[in-house]
Amino acid sequence: MRLAKEIVTIYHNAADAEAAAKRFESVFSRREVPDEVAEVVIPKAQMTAKGVYLPKLLVTIGAVKSTSDARRIISQGGVTLDNEKVTEANGEMPVKNGQILKVGKKNRFYKLLSE
């Protein structure tokens, strides 16, 4: 952590290094949702009475490259919806406006909004 702060300070400044350290600690150590989250609108065409087909949604928002990649990440436990692991890669799942979707090891966060 100290080495990372020193490197950021060299290339940016001490304030940026401190901010990066705090964000890292909150997101990766305490598993909190960051203050700034990308908002994505779920297209009406993808919504059904049961919800949304999550692998296709992950491709649509750019979180993964393909639906097979999405199914793999979901089956490995790499996707959470409001801090609950998504384990079912096939079938539709209900989603609510304002839910937080987290994808992958790099903790990419998305706030889901209805169209």
C-alpha cells in the first residue's frame, strides 16, 4: 500500500495518492460500493414479465464481451446484485430500479435504471 502511494505521488500528487488509497480500502477491503457508480439504462426490449436475461444485459452494458463469457463469470461467482451473488446464469431474473450490479474481480459497479 505504501509503495502504491509513493508511485501515485510521483506521477500525480499526494492528495490523489491518498484518495486512491481510501477508495482501494473501501472497495476492496471493506467491500463497499464507491461513491461514483456508472448508471446504465436497461432497454425495454430486454425486459420481460420475469425480469431480464442477465448475460445479455452484461454484454449490452459492456461489462463482458459475450454471453458465454457472462455465463462463465456468473457461474464462477463473479457477479453480485445488491451484494447478493448471482448463481443462475440461465433464465431471467427480476431487477429493480436503482439496484447495484458488481461484475468481475476488478469490481466494476453499475447502477441499473429502467428505461
